[in-house]
Amino acid sequence: MKIAVIGAGYVGLVTAACLAELGHDVVCMDNDEIRVELLRSGISPIYEPGLEAMIQRNNQDQRLHFTTRLQDALELADVLFIAVGTPPKEDGSADLIHVLAVAEQVGQVMSRSLVIVNKSTVPVGTGARVEAVVQQALVARGWVDLPFAVVSNPEFLKEGAAIDDFMKPDRIVVGVPSGPMGEIARSAMTRLYATLNRHHERTVWMDVRSAELTKYAANAMLATRISFMNEIANLADLLGADVDAIRRGIGSDSRIGPSFLYAGTGYGGSCFPKDTQALMQIALDYGSQMQIVEATERVNQVQRHILIRRVRERFGNDLRGRRFAIWGLAFKPQTDDMREAPSRLLIRQLVEMGAEIQAHDPVAMLTAERALTEDLADHPQGMSRVKFMADAMSALHDADALLVLTEWKQFHNPDFEQIRQALRLPIIIDGRNLYDPQSLQGLGIAYQGIGRRNDLSRQPLATLPGKQEEVASVRADVSRPLLNA
């Protein structure tokens, strides 16, 4: 099939590359000339495992093309995907300015019957708005009888696993309108995803409005699980319980399952914060209230401050002369995405309290530097207090504590004796619960996780062994594997 994708951002680029990989002829259009030139040369402007190789392969095989001209994308297209940004407004609702602008331009250019697919995350009713804008543009041209359909096909891509999520989906949600064009659209979408449904029917058909709401409902449900476990972790801290044991205990219940039950520093990224806020605003617009989702968001906002509270408990409010090592800057592993990353809030707070930072991330160093430069623009000499280190161990040199913010696999099994020797004080504050508290206690390391700690974490700083003192080396398995959340 001939496919057009408008928008070469995260969703659009993954969609375009994967559809080309399935054998379709895809033209991806973006108005950013520099981005398009990079893509034509086989360079991905975003980090996603496997994506750049897929782009290069399909470029070479002439199945994937990039352009800045909408006319080129629409010339032979059977299906058009709209995959542009929907940033939040001040009230939390999704801003549809880019989606509706594309719809108007499509109506001004299209010259053949077309199935228009909303791939962007959009509020309920957007399909009808896109249809009205396209129809208005067609009428203005005198093309009143040109048929088209607007479909909702929300994405469910996890950053860091987007290729697998697209090529091996749990489900493919497709909302089609009623009537003859709806049947044509259903037939086109069936052909489009035939390969993914060959051995198992994954498509869930529904009306357009239900498909639009499904995306928000799914993200709100997952966000709720995260916030719930963060509240349990905070209670576990007060009661002296271990949230990791609790996670395993409830996750083994088949009615609950193990996914998205990891306590931490709160959810971030481009989806959960934006989509929960948008869902709340949608409900308010219709005279309703999403009380559980509101509570989920409140808990998350509090949880984002959990690590700075841990630091204050250990070191006080004046951090002048203190230095902290940070492992992980991106909001999650396998991505360089810094949107709503917990590291941004924490680093700003530490700098404002006078601390110095030595940070390392396997992938997100450049995007982190840009994000933090923006965050600290109003703080005198703010960025001068932040150093980006080439490797994880060099970040530890003469630091007062190690703060773990992202669960990269490279951080799962470090040399803890080397960590203890490099740090001024043997303290690990783990925002991702990567390590076993009791095993670290045997190594003389004070450990504070989220809902997990050892006895050394309760000792005053003055009683902790400094780097000059010898601590008995106990060899133990202090790491545990993490399930993919």
C-alpha cells in the first residue's frame, strides 16, 4: 500500500519505518528541513534501539522516503497518518493546533479518496473536528464530492521498546466511522495491518470516539498502578516493610500481574503526565470529574520530590561543599528522552541548595545538557555546578553519595567495593530499587531505596565509615533482575 505519514517525531518516525519494514511504500513528511536531510542520509534524530538501522535499510530498499512537501506525500497515498505533537495547554488539555493545521492543509491538497488516520494522542471528538476541517477546505476548493474517512488508530509505543511494540503488538486499536466510507476505511486498515494479524487477530475494532478514549484510559490505568505502588512504598518505609517483597506478593496474583508495580521517583516522559492531565480536563469539559486520575496525578507530583527529601534527611538543607554522583538522566532506560525526567527536578533542587553534580547517562548526555541548561537558565552559574562524566565510575569520584535515577542495565551489577572506595561516604540513594539493602549493609554501604532501606541508612553521617576506613568486604549477590515494566 501507499502510505503517507505527516510528522517525523517519535511516533511518526517509528510508524513510518515499521510500515516500510512491513513492505509498504511510505513517504514521511516533516517541515523541519534539517531533520529531513538527516533522515535522508540515514541518521535518526531520536534515539530508539533498532530505529536507525531500520531507517537505513528501508531507505536503501526504496520503501521509505522523506520530504518537506505535503504534495509529495499525498500524491499516491491510500492512507495518511497524522502524527504531529499535541502539547499540553496551561489547563492540561491537549493543544490540537498542529493536528488541525495538518487537516486543513490536507484538504487544500488532496486530489483522491483518502483514509486519514489520527495517530497522535487526541481528545475525544477530534476525529469529528478533523473531518470538518478537511471538508471545509475541500468545499472552498469546489471539491465537494471527494470522499474520505477519518480513523482513530492510537499508538501504544513504549520508548525504548517501540519497534517491538509496533511489530509485535498486544493489540491494534482502530476506530472507524459508520457508513460506506467507514467500511472502506476498515478494509484499508485491515490490509495495512494484515501481516501483524497473520497468526493471531490483534485488531480491536470500535467507533472513533471509543478509540480516542481508549488511549487515555490505558495510560491513566498504568499511571494509577505506579502511583499506588509509590504510596505503598512510602508506607512501607514508615512501617519498616520491604516494598519489593510486597510487589512480588501482589504481582503474583493473576488478577493483578507484575507490570507497572515498581516503586520509584514518579512517572515522567511524554505520555503519562500529559495524558492524565488531558483526561482530567476532558472530563471537566463534559461536567464530570476523574477523581482517581486526579489522585494519581497528586501522588505523582509529591513522589517527584522523594529523592530530595532523602538527601535532606541525610545531609540537611545546606549542601554547599557537597557533591553528588547521579546515575541516569533520561526518564527511563533505552531512550534519551528528558521530558518530565525526575533528574531535571532533582538536579535543579540540588544546585539551588548549593551542591555540585557529577552525572552520567549511557545515552542522554546531550539531551540532558540542553534540558538542564534551560532549567537552570535563571540560576547564576547553575550549569557550572553540573559536570557530565564519560562513564559511571568516574561520576563517583569524591562524591558524598550516589543517587540512582534511571534503571539502565549497565547499572544493575556494579562493583560495589569500587563504589565504596570512590565515594566520600558509603551512601547509595536508589530511586529505582535496583539493589538489595541487606547485602549492601554487609559491604558497609548505607542504602536507601523507595520503601527499602538497611540499618546503616539510619545511622548519623558522623558514624558512617569514610573512604579512608577499612570495611570488611562481603561478597554477595547484591543485585536483582528487573522485569520489564
